[in-house]
Amino acid sequence: MVPFSFAGEEFALTQGRALYWPRERALLVADLHLEKASFFARHGQMLPPYDSRETLERLALAIRETGARRVYTLGDNFHDSAGTERLEPHAAGMLAALTRATDWVWITGNHDHAMEASIGGTLADELDIAGLLLRHRAKPGETRPELSGHYHPRLHLTVRHRRIRRPCAVISRDREGSGRMILPAYGALTGGMDAADPAILKALQPARAIDAVVSAGDRLATFPLWRAAA
């Protein structure tokens, strides 16, 4: 894990795209998109039906490694609201064990706005935890500290004539030193949007600077995406 400061709090970015908040003993993840493969299968596109199992295995490992006692998922937890009904028994058992072992809160998103908490945990549209807003989609014009998902940001780089695409977090800073952060998608079967896409940059305004950040061994690598005119 790579520790860093954000919005007056200490956090750590894990190698597996999760964010750990030590003071709250909370693990935050965005865009699990559980049961995406089964959703596509119902519409005629057959994919290996193991994406939920892989995502939950990685999430269970992150909980063990961080010692998290709380889990906040930042929306699009399932690829559709009926996804909870399609979980195969093994994945369903894994999820039930995780939601029993932690204080688990599902923040709903645009893909799963009608999901039910029959699988364990509690539901919320958004939360305010110690002055930090947790929601699925960044709210343009928001001036309070915020954590969100939705955009699946990926850093696009060209290194030695090779194109590299890597999931990343995107952090904005305002003139008061506060900021907002969009987490990378956590699910095993999720694509991504260029972190410098205008839609992401617009969602994080107002800002004086916007950067992509990725964990690189024991340090946090920062890549400037946008700067306000002087």
C-alpha cells in the first residue's frame, strides 16, 4: 500500500485499485460490476461466468491485507439491479461471508439504482463520513471533499513506443487545498476511460489542478492531466 494525504486525511492506495482509510478502518472500492458476464450471456454474448468470483476474491484479499472493518462500495456494484439474483452459489457464499464480517455499505449507481440489500449490508444513495462525501458519480461544481467512481479512469502512456493503459485514480485540488477523487474501477470485467478525457476533467471542476495517480511499488506516481490558467 502507498500512503498519501487527501482532503486533510491519510489514505493508502492498494496495488489492487482499492483505497484504504486508516482512521475509519474502511476500504473503499468503486464499480465492481458484479455479474457483468451473466448479463451479457442473457443477451447472447457468452463470456466466462467467473467475473464475480474473481472480483470478490481480490476484495477479500484486500480486506485481509488492510484489516478493514468497514467497506464502502461507490456504486455500480452490480452490472444491473437484477444481478443479485444471478450470483452462482460459490460467489453468493463469498459475498455473504464478506458482508457478515464487515460493516458493509452499498452506495448505489446508475447501473444498480434499484438493487436490494438481500445479499447483506445496507444501501445508501450517498454518504457524508467525517466531512468527506461518498457518492457514485462526481457532482460538477461540488466544492466539498468527495470520493466517487463511475468513469473507470485509466492512465494512457506511451513508453518506448509502447502504449500502456493502467487503471488509476484521478485527484483534483482546489485553491483552498481541498480536493476530490475518482477511484478506478475495481471489477474484474471492467473497461476504462482515458483519465484525461474531457468528461472526467469537467466532472472535477472547479479545480486548479487535476492529476492521475497510480501506485508504483512503494511510492505514488503522479501524472499531470490539467492545470488552470495562471
